[in-house]
Amino acid sequence: MTSSEETSSFRLAYVPGVTPTKWVRIWNERLPDVPLTLIGVSAAEASDVLRGGGADVGLVRLPIDRTGLSAIPLYAETTVVVIPKDHVVAAVDEVSAEDLADDIVLHPLDDTLEWEHRPGRPAIERPATTADAIELVAAGVGLLVVPQSLARLHHRKDLTYRPVSDAPESRVALSWLEDETTDLVEDFIGIVRGRTVNSSRGRPKAPAQPKGKRPETGGARRKPTAGKAAGKSVRSGSGGAKGGRRGKPRRRS
């Protein structure tokens, strides 16, 4: 028996901005006897948590150190720029990286976006976290380019955001130890991939019951057709008495 099945629960790590609510609900419906424990981790520490056995699977942001890990990409997010509401960019629906060339664009240490050339002018120091960078945007120090889910997570009334059309997307993946692909891990993979409970993948199903044989029909008696009695025919126009005739009654003299 593997470690995941020896424990009384299944542990799911997830990084900021990722919302596993739907998958947790489906898990609880399908496996009510296996409680699912949620573990919040930073994007930087997610792979180490999985390799250290701190979680059975993790919802992570790519790229990660894939040493010893399997990963299935799930979806990609739109990238946005977080700005004060009175910033000039707030007047448009979408911007490009070139539109941010004159602005200071903060680059937090927990950023996972892969840029060939980062937009804007760099700040003197890099904020430790995205949350710290949001505070600096609110203070008017600079702008911040992040996945849309992180902009929503750190929403403030004095800030807004706009899509950056040519920015790299943030990719979210499901990851786990490649040597620990247990039945429970397969169950969770099936859930995030949208497999139904009757899918052929995942846990083995109970053998199907043999279908019942159709009853033999060779010696069955046919049901009499309309207008025929069993073994006898009824003449058209007969009234039930043999040789009976229809017509007007004879007048008595």
C-alpha cells in the first residue's frame, strides 16, 4: 500500500490565485470517505513541498523545477497590469508592453512570468512578494504585471487592471511525485481533466454483470390476429348462428 492510501486524507497544495473549489467539491462527492486537505504554498516553494512529501498533488505555476515530478498543464491565464485608478492606462481597454516603457514596472521575487524582455523601467529594489508589490503600486511607486487571478486576489478599491496583449501567459499545472502515482492521485487527475465517474481511466471498475439471454421464441404460441379465433375462422356477415341470414322480418298474416 502506498503512502497516500495509508493516510486518512488526501493533501492538495495550491499556489496563490489558483481556486480549487470546484475540484474539491467533486472530490467530496465522489470520495466522501477520503477527506481532502488544502495546503496553501507560495509559487516558489510548491515543487519542494511535493518532493518533500508535504502534499500528494499540487496546483502550481509553470515553470517549476521538474526533477522527480510529473506535471499536467491545465490552463493558461491572461496577464494584466495593475495600476492606480487615476493612471492614464485606466482610460483604455488593453495595453501592450511598449505602452509601459516609460513606467517603473515592479518585479517581485515570487514572479513566475517568463519574459524575453521585461516591460518598463526596473525599480531600484525587487519586492519580496506580489502582495508587497501591490502595496507599492497603491503608493504610486510603480506598476505591476501579473496573472489576472493574482490581480483579483489582491484587489483594492484604489487599484484596477488592464490586459497586456503581448505579455506571456501564466500556465497552471497539476504536479505530483512521478514515483507516487497512486489510485488517489489518478482519481484527482480524472477530476481536474473532467472525466466522469464512469470513466474507463482511474480506479478499476467492478466486472460487468453478464447480460441475460433473450427468451427462446421458437416454440412460443402466436397471439391470434384480429378477426380470428384460435383454430377457427369467423365468416364475414354471420351473426353467430350457422347459416343465419340478415334481412327484414317476415310480416305475419
